[in-house]
Amino acid sequence: MVCHCGMTGTVGRTFPARAQMQLRNIVCPCMPNGHILQLEDLPAMHPPCGVGLRHAFAAQAVYRLCIDPTPQPLGTMDRTVEIDWIKRPGNAPAVQIQRRVGWTNLQNHLANLNTILVHLPFTLNAHDLTAHAALAVMALVIRDLEGAVLQTVLQIGSGGDYLVQIQGGARPTQVEGSGILNAAISGVAQARLHQKRVQVLTRSPNGFVSITTFAHPGGQQPGPIVHSYMHYVVQGPSKKAGGKRGEKRKRNKGKKK
Amino acid sequence: MTTPVIDRDGRSTVAAAEAQAALASGDTPRAQEKYREAGALLERCIPNHRRQSEKHLIRFLAATQYYKGGLYHKALNLCEHIQKNLLPPDVVSLFPPFIRDVKSRASADYTSRVRKELLRSWTSQDNPRILGLLQDHPYVLPPGGVAFFRAVICENMKSYEAAAAFYAEALRWNPNDPSLIFAAVALPLKFPSEARIDEAWEYVQKLLKTIPHAATFAVASIVCFHRATAAADDKEQRRLSNDQIRYFDEAWAAYLSLSKDQAKDPELYLILDLAFETAAISLFRLGEQLRAKQVCDEAIRLGPHSPNTWTVRGIVTYPSDGAVADFQNAIALGDDTYFPYFYLAHNALARSDYSGAVQFCQEALKTRAKPNRRIEASLYGWLASSKYVLGSEKDEVETLFHIGRQIDPENLDLEENYRVFREGKKEPRVRPAREWGQVAIQHALDRMKHFPVSSPNPKVLVSS
């Protein structure tokens, strides 16, 4: 039996079927009323750099999830994010899941959160605000789905934004996060996904790409939704063999022999 | 992995994140301090790396932190030790535009250039441009100045919540500058005279949250007075008047807790004086004459040299000997409105002192601020009747009645006195004026209209 979200589990965790969960009083995080990924928990989720993440990006995430571009009713403390997930090792098709991102007790950790929220659209440009918010969402989602812990920020030209350690993984890899404010035009997010995939794979054999769109056409839902891609990307063997680089490698191998 | 890990312990990342958060909340000194820390932490780890390309990359990263913290000279010094050709290939193209920008910002005229640009944008009222400039160059003004600039821009954009937050921020940086509070309340004070009462109310509520000060409470009470005056029915008017009195009481309590220096501020006194007046008149309108008088007594104790407070006490206690004395006092202190003369004219007429009535009517009609239609017509009627009793020519009296009837054809008192005159009787009717309440409200509204409110102007910040 599988959970209604279609997953049997995530890294280090197994979700029993809904009936079993009810019996055992366990709540599946993918259930609409399940647990919420709280922005205030970023330091606990990512011990090496979570404090910095919360400082720098949590308020921006609240702003983009709750105030602009889709204002939520007063008192809203979380928002559902629809996720298109390609999990490791990256060879399975994407699954569609939901997570809820919340900020219930964030004000206990960010002094004057309400004032910061009022200031933000005037102190930060819209592009940076979206980019920061997307990084906060990425940090929550990658920890929850992949059990990955962000280690440190990567410098310019590294391909990704953060170095990330996967539970049980031998070597760290990269994650690149990016945000889109409004994807009214279809294809914007996919184009960005492709661009970031290429960017990550220029300097790393694999990695994660996370693209969060804060106003995405809702499909069956009445208003715009928040949508996020969390894709594990890998330089596929077919690509290695094919294409100019693959051919060059083959030629070089032949020469050496 | 071919990417070197530079900030292994994450300290520089955390410092930069704290700097970023400080910048987002407008705290530029803290942002500067934290970016400086992030840059220094990066610089410190240069010796730990063997490869030249890594050393130069770290210098570049540290310079970036200094740049973000507005430490342009420090960034430039570091950039001068970076060899472009030794930077990693992915990064090398980023360096030339970066150093160009750093050089530009480290130049002697950088601040004045940006300030001039701000001034130009202010003159052309290009609000998005100003916001963009302040985001890109957050260190060209002191933090309080940036907050004030943003507050005014937010007002222009009708983002009153943000404006209130930025005024509070500006005040946090300049706690001893009361002019910031008066700048913050300027618009809600001005809006009612432009028939923008709802907007004034929306704004003042936000200000009460961020700047709970005697001035903001006083302005809230004044705006409530306008809302009550414009109310659709008596019940609503009563409710809003009660709100007004509540805010007025809070203003007074807050005022009493101010230091002597702050309490002495002439601008604060002007605002408080207006709050006193509108509170007294609202209480008068609610039928609470005794409380209205008590409020006026307090106002006179606060500012015994203000003619206005004497006039208001006269209005709420008229008819009485005390009221007459108050009006005379107001005139002696230089009240240049028609109100004290209007009441004294009525009082003279009631005592059959026709020459006194003529004198006061003429004074009232001479004042700078023109009385409203109804009051002006009454004054002409009283003047005409008094002159008729004193033996003036019928033609002159007829002319005065004619002027009054033209101004307000529906003035019943005037019509009655005109009828008495036409009948040849020299016994003008002097009834208590029908609209004493209206007159009182008119007094407050007139005061509002002529209240000295100047819109806040951040030009001084950039031109200094």
C-alpha cells in the first residue's frame, strides 16, 4: 500500500498507507493537512548554514508566499507548494507531490518580522526578493525530500548556489535554486529549469536544480499556486557518449590506446 | 567536484547573511559591519589555499563583501591585488565590470553624484527610480535619511503602511528630531481639507501603530472629528465622537509624559491645540457642555496666550458672561477670525446695545477669513437692523438687507428682521442663533483649512 501522494517514502523515512497512518496516529507530510515545513526550522535542518539562510531569506519567502504576488487571507501561516520532483538517482519520471511551507513561529527568531515584511518591497529589488525566497523554499524542500543538508554557499562561477551533503552519500554535490515571480507565460519555468540544469552540470557531474514559481497557473484551483521543481540532474551516459564532448573523449581514448 | 570550498566553517556565509538581513531592514550600519566581517573572514583564509587561482578568487569574493557593505576603498585596495588572468576561467569575465563599478564608487564625487541623481528624480517625481537608487546605493545617505526618503516616497505611492514603518525607522535613527513626527502626521492633517478623510484615517491608524506619540494620537482625534462631522446619522456621529475623545485623552496622557523640552515644541503645541479645540467642540455637539468647558480650561492652562483657545471656550459656554469675557480676551490676544466678533455682536444685540452690535458686525465682516454663507447673511441682517434702530437712512438699511438676502435667501432670522423693518418697527428680533453647533463646527473646520501644514520634503537631505 502506498500513501495517496504516490510515494512510498523519502530518504530515511517510510510512510505507511493512510489507514495505517490513521491507526498509528502518524501524519504523512504530503497530506494536505500534514506537517508543515517551517521556515524557522532552517537552522535545525541545515546546521552548517541554516542560521544564515533564515536570516537572509526567510522573511523574503514569507513575503512571496503570503503577500505578493498572491495575497493570502489575514492570519495565513503556511502555503501549499506543488512540487515536481525527480528524485535521485534521476532516472525515474517526475512525481507530483505537495508540501506546505509555514512561518508559524518565525517572528520569535526574526525580530520585527512584520516591519521587515513591510520594508522588503522597498529595500530590496523584486528580482532579489524572488531569488532569496526561492532559496528558502529550496532549502526546506531538499531537506524534506532528499534528506540533504546544505553545507556552504558556493562562490560565483561554481555552477550551483550551495554545496549539499546527501544522507549516506559519500561526496557532496551542488544545488542551484532560482525563483520566478509570475509564470503567466507557459514555458518560463521549464526554460529556467533547462538553463540551470546546464549551469549545474558544467562544473559538477550531478546536482539538484530547484525552480520555484510564486504565481503559477493553478490548473484546477481557482487562483495561482506556488510551484516548485526539485530535480536531481545528472550527466546521463547517453549524453556523455553522444554530443561533441563525448565524441572528443572517445577519440582521445582511441589515441591513447 | 572541481569547485574549491572556501568558507568551510560557514562563518563568512552567516555574517554575509546577517548583513543581507540588516540591509533588507534598512539597518545600513549593521549591514556594513557584517559585510566587513564576512570580507575579513574570507581574507583570513587566503593563506590556507595553495593555488594562486583560489587565492585570487577569495580576494575577489572578499572584495565583493566589502563592496556590498559600501566599503568601496577597501574593496578597491583588495582588487588591486587581484590578477585577473589568475582567476578561474568561469569568474574572469565578472572581474572587469566589477572593478569598474568599484572604482566609480570609490571616487571622490560618488556620493554627490548619486545625491544629485536622487534630487533630479525627486524633482521629476520618479518614485520607482528613487527607490531603485536607494536600493543600489544604500550608503549614500545616513540610515535615518534613507528611511525618511523612503517614507516620503511611500506616501507619494499611497503605501501608507510602509510610510508609517519608514517614519518609525527614521525616528529610531534620529530619536531627538521631533520634526520627523510632524512630517509623518502632515498628510493625515492635510487630507481632510482635501475631502480625503478615509485616506487620512487609513494612514493615521498605521502611524498610531508605529509611532504612538502625543502628536499621532492628537491627529487621530482630529481625523475622528472630521469623520464624525461627515457621519451619515446621529448614532454614527456619536460613536465616532466617542472615538475622537478616546484618542484625545490618549494624546493628552502621552503629552504629559513627554520631557519638558519635547513638550515645549511649538509644532506639537499647534497640533495639540487643534486637538483640544475639536475635542471641546465634539463634546459640545454631544451635549456635554461641562466636559467641553473642562477641556477648554485645560487648553487655556496649556497655552494661555493662544487667542484660539479663548474663542473656543467662549463658543462652548455662550451665552454667559464668562463667554463674553473669553471673546474679549481672544480679540485682545489677536484673534483675527470673525468668530469672537460674531458672538459679541449677537450679545450686544441681545442687550439692545445697537452701536456695539454695529461695531462687532462690521469687525466680523472685515476679517481675513470670510464667514460662511449663513453667518455672513446673519451679520448683514443684524447690521441692517441695528443701523435702522440707530436712525440710518432706509435706503442704506434696505441695501444691507438686500446683500444679506442675496447671500443666504433661506436665512429665517434675516427674513424675520427684514419683515420687522418693512413694518417700520424698530424692534429687531434677537433669538439664540439657530446654528450655534454649526458655528462651532465651522470654527474647527476653518482652523483646519488654515492650519500650517507643509508636506515633508527630503530634498534637504540630498542637497546638504
